[in-house]
Amino acid sequence: MDSIRNCAPTGDEVVDYDRRNLALYAALIEAADAGRGWQETVADVMRLDPTDLDAEACWRSHLDRARWIVGDGMAAALEAFGKGRTPIV
């Protein structure tokens, strides 16, 4: 996992930051679906201080990005994650 930006990328393209943080995105979705609070997730998953004034916004932007990738951004994600890879035959 790469160092975490204050705000996840936006837009309709999957970028290198997304590829480098795919495990983080999966963990954020898993934590949210399990009902874990944002403070706990920020501390345990993102390894950030939940008392930081920007922590909740950081968590929210990354969770929103993760949900975009597995939802509306799936086609872009599949294309981006497949770049430079040899197809399995």
C-alpha cells in the first residue's frame, strides 16, 4: 500500500494511485460492510490518527473511490488493471 493522500483521486479514469491502493480500497469496503465505524477504520486500516481534522474526509473520499471502482468504474478498472499484463490463455 502506498502512502495515503488526504483525498482519493476523482474522475472517470483509474490511475496509478488506485492500482497501488487496491488492497486499501478492498479493506475499506469490507470494514464498511461489516459496520465498522470510520474512526476505527481510519486507525486500524488506514493507520491514520482519527482525531486529525481531515481524517473523516480522507476516509470518506477513499471509501467513495473504492465503491466507484467496484461499481460504475468497473470497466475502467478492468482495463487499467490489465494494462501491461500478458493475457492468460
